[in-house]
Amino acid sequence: MRAAAASVLLLALTGVRCSEPPREWSIGLYRGASPLDLEPAGPNPVLRAADLGIDATFVADPFLLRRDDRLFLFFEVWRTGSGQGDIAWAERDASGAFRFSGVALDEPFHLSYPFVFEHDGDVFMIPESRSQRDVRLYVARPFPGRFELRRVLLSGERYADTSLVRWQGRFYLFTSTDNGTLELFHADALEGPYQPHPRSPVVSGDDCAARPGGRPIVWQGRILRFAQCDRPVYGVSVRAFELTELSPCCYRERPAGRDPLLAGSGGGWNAGGMHHLDPLLDAGGVLAAVDGWRPVD
């Protein structure tokens, strides 16, 4: 991959154009007793761009969903021909491997970070659409291979990696307008209207604590959120934070678990770094989809 191509990929990921070495992003699986105690679940990566059989440069931002005793994986796929990200999906087969099944959402603009979840019997997705300066809610029609726009939840800023958590009957949206800022919005219904939290931004000026790095999870009565660390370069590691107070008026958090929670291994598929964690409660523990990158020539 040429340096110019790498610059385009980095712009799509971060919104900031700068000089970075070319990277190959892939998807892995981790498992553990809790979201704060994770190790590789087996040989990784479990999915690479080369596995898809389409014109893909990388895969990243994986999200898991279990439905009707089937396990699905939604992720960003960077399409070489169109020069943008689409949202693809795969399903785990009887052998335990994830098989690419198709593109679930393809818009005329770049998409990534397919935050997928169930609510009241439907499957929804909030993908990143920062080039459109909005946050969009999609619904599966039908699941899992097609999503259609349901509502625009926020507009006016280049919102990145929007992540949702439901707590005490309210919906809270975390989103970043830059790598060092974490904004917070809340509503009493999934489709809004969302209003800014009085403590927003809840993180400011810290590019190792702000931008969402995966799905927040309620674990044993604790809310855990994950943030990507983008210092000294984008996508170095993932950090965990425990929300000790979350209400329409108040917000507090503190670091949780080891720091960083996930990081590059120095060799192999995730040699350079990791920037995403999606935990799924599974068999008394946690199964997590992660991503990582290695530098390439």
C-alpha cells in the first residue's frame, strides 16, 4: 500500500490527515471471566480483509450480536474500489469460524463502527457517519442482511464512534467530536429527543481517555466504558473506565482494570496496536470482539 493510500485510510478513521505508516487492521476474539480480564480466545485473527473475497483493504470495529442461538459479527470493511467504509456481517458456523455473509449497509458516504443492539424485539444499529455531521439510527429490515434509516438522533458535528448504554430507564449516548473530547447526551426513549448532559463534555483534552473504543457494558451492577488511546499515534491501546455516577444531572468515572486493558503485542496481527473492544456476556463469562493492526510495507 502506498503512503498516500495510508493517509486516506487514517483520515477516514480519525478525521485528521497526517503522515502514518501503512497498516493492516484485522479482527480477533478474546475471552475472560470479566470484561476487565481478557485473553485471546484462540488463534487470531479470526477475520481479515483477505478472507472476504471482495475488494477489501481492511476490516475493523467489530460488534457481536447473539440472536436465535446464532452469533453474528458486524464490522467496518474498507472497500478498495469506492474508497470508503461499508458495514459488513459474518456468522459463526459449526466449526467456530466466522464466515463473511455480505454487506448489510452501504451508503454514498463512509460508514464505520456499527454499534448494533436489540431493543423491544428489533435489531438497531448506530454506525459512525461523521462525514454527514450526524448520528443515525438504523433498524434491520430484515435482519441480518439489510438495515434502513429510522431516525437522525443528533446533527451538526462530526460525531465519531457513538456508543449507547441504557441505565435506570434512560438512554445515554457517548460520542466524540475529536479524539480528545467525549460528549454525553441522554433521552428517555431510544429515538430521543437527545439533550446534552449538563456535565458534557465529560472528557476534554485527553486523547487517551475520550474517544469510544467499543460497547459500554453493565457488568455486575457496574457500568464500564472503553476508550481508545491515540497517543503517540492513533489506535495504540484500549483503556477501561468505571462510571461511578450516571444520572441526568451527574457524571463521575474512574479508571478500571489494568491499564491499558488491550494493547499491541509487538508481533503478528496486532503488533502495532488495538483500539476496539466489544464484550458479550457468554457462558458465565465474556466473549469479546477486538481489532488490531500491524504495520505493512
